[in-house]
Amino acid sequence: MKNLLTLITLLVLAALLFSACEGPMGPAGADGEDGKDANETCKLCHNPTVVDQKVVEFNFSKHKYGEAAFEEAGNAACSPCHESEAFKYVCKNNIPATFTLNATTGKYVNDYSATTSIAYGILSCSTCHSSLHSNYTGTEFFPLTTTAPVSMTMWKGTKTINLSQNGGTSNLCVKCHQPRPLTTSTSLSDGNVVDYNSLATNPGDNFYDSTIGNAAPNKVLPSYRMHVHYGTVGAIFAGQGGIQFTGSVAYANSGHTTEATCSDCHMASITGRAGGHTFKVRSGEGALTSSTTWNFNGCNVTGCHTGYNSSDELHWKTPRKVISDLLNALAVKINAVGEGTNILHSETDGEANLWAGLTTGNFDGYLNIYDPSTNPSGAWKNPGNTNSWTTEQKAINTALPTFPTLKNVVAGSIINFQMCLREYSLGIHNYKYAKALLQNSIDAMTVAGI
């Protein structure tokens, strides 16, 4: 009996304790619509054929499993394209792609940036579908986070991409998938974006003078990572942003530029690990290989192609070979400046170089300049500041040959090479524009005696 009384006492105390912690009851919620269960609203989207299916597909997307969102967290400059919250921030606040001169320092500042407090978040559904869970209906997937014309950060906002078809949905993709600015040195110059127009109009001028090296009037010091980044596809697709040298090919765009959208091909009905919310057109990983499985469902639709596949000579094999041959020919011209030592960096590993196999030299768009952390086997002496390096690293660098002088025509050709290599499709996105950039770069190099 004593044990029973003890148990009853403990139960009563527990009940009193939990009731004391509960607190006062909140106000009653609004009445639901007569005859409807609120949970049924959720099922409009959260069911096996809508959200559930898209989530499974998204898990195969590099937007989901890519490492950049973790690497760039807290980086205000890179986060607008790599962090979900930062991307939504620049869209919501219409952050311009301009550069502003700081009157105090005399240096230019890139305005297209987030803040460190918002520079986080892996890409998710709400990154692109910013209206999710706002009214809990089946129409919340739209509007998208942005469909506005995109000011090119590479050109500090002086050029704009506007893929207006289908309500501008492709502009959402191009907002990130665009090249970044190549800027001048903040120690030798003012940190402004390189004057790309001068590269084409004054091809014979010096872009970098090796006899001067790390000193003015040089404005840019060549380095392993002297490039316009990786997201060049948006610019190529739109026919914008390349260094347009005068040459034998007129600048024009393929039909894709005005007749297709990014989603037409990259979100076509899914096959294998490609299509839908994987955003892939092929099931393979890493560099392009002969075993790649392509998804051409988006190509073979009414009004576009019929029976399109990787054996199609006219629309697939021939144009890709033309662009590959032009990339190889331009690489020969660029490397010739090194007089026996390649300027362009090679990498055969398909995991390290997503463009391995696209050129005979397995070039990745980087320059073959020594850097102890990013390119320790570089063939050329790094002309930059080496104060932070170890004595051994400085000795290795000093023993290497001096990187050669670059004319504007060479610098512009390197940019065009990077853009046409890294758009990844060997010209399928916009064959006419890619061909013109490459062939006219070759023509300009030839005129310059290279």
C-alpha cells in the first residue's frame, strides 16, 4: 500500500508540473473552410508526382550536392551565385552589377555583392521558387525569384542579357551562369574592370609587359587564375560578352538564342540521371567521356528537332567538331607566344578538369603559371607578389622562365578561349557566336604575326 501511495503521489506531482509548464492557451486560429481539411492543401504539392518527385531529381543536381555552397559561405563577393540567401538578397534588392570609385582610396569597388550576414545557405527549392509557402496553394511555384534582364557582371553592367522567351525564365539561370569580371590590380592600378573594348580595338598594344613585371604601367599581372570564371554559358547562349575582334566570320546567333529556353533542354522529361530538376542534359559526371548518356528529350519536340541524337552529323557531330578544331587551333596560337612552353594549363584528370577531352591538349582555361597552392607544377615564373611564400617556394619560382609579354590580342583571345571552352557544349548552345569568337580570334592573332 505504501508503494501504491508513493506512485500516486508522483503521478499527481508530474501532472501538476506539466500543467504548470504549459502556460496560457493562445488565441484560437481562424476557422477552416467548411468541409475542407487544411492538410489537403499541402497535398496539392507534397505528393509523389509533384514535389516528392522533384526533390528526388534535385538530389542528382550539382546545385544540391556541389561543394561551392559550403566553400563560399560568408564570402560576400562570391555568395550571390553560390549561396541561396545571398542570391535572393541581390534579386530582392536589385543589387547592380556596377563598379563604384571610392573617392578616399581611389580604388573601384564591385557593387554586386551580398553582405557577410546573409552569405549562406545551400541552394534549395526556395532559391528559385521564392513564393513557396506564401499562400499554400498549388500555384506557388511561380513567380520565380527573378526573370528580369541580367546586367553582366563581367562588363560591370554595361551589357545586358535578356532572354525574353517564355516570360524570361532563362534569365533566372543566367543570373548566375555568367562570366565574372577580370579586374586590374589594386596595387598597380585602380581595381577597375579591364577595358575589354580596347582589347579588340587596339590589339597591338601591350596588355602585360614582361620587361616591367610587377610595376606600373602594367595593370594586370598574369596568374594561374587569370580568367573570367566558369559560368560562361549564359553569355555564349545570349551572344554577348566576348571580345569581338574583326575577322572573317560575321557575329550572329543560332536559333537557340531566341527560340529555346534553358529549361527546354535542361529540364526536359527525365531519362536516367538527366532532365527534370537534375538540370542535366547528360547522366555522366566529371568531364565529357565516350560513355556519357545524353538526354535529347528537350531537343526532339514539335517545332525543333526530329530524331536528334549523338549520331546526328548535321546538328551534333559536325558543329561540335568545328568548335573543337577551332579551340585547338586557337590554343596553338596562344601557346606559340611561349616559344616552346605552353601558356595554357593542361589537366588530364576528368574530375579536376571538367573540360578534359574537349581539346587535344586537355586545357582547362587556366594559365600555366607557378603558384605553390593552386599550381605547384607551373612552368612559368609568377610575376606577382610572393612575400607570403616560403623561402623554398620563392626559390622554385625564381628558377622558372619569365612569363612572356602579352599583347591585347593575346589577352582577348585567352578570354574568348576560356568562354568558348567553358560553355561546355562545344558550341551547341550557340554555334554561330562561338564560331565567330574563335575564328576571329585566330584571324586577329594571325594579323598580329602570331
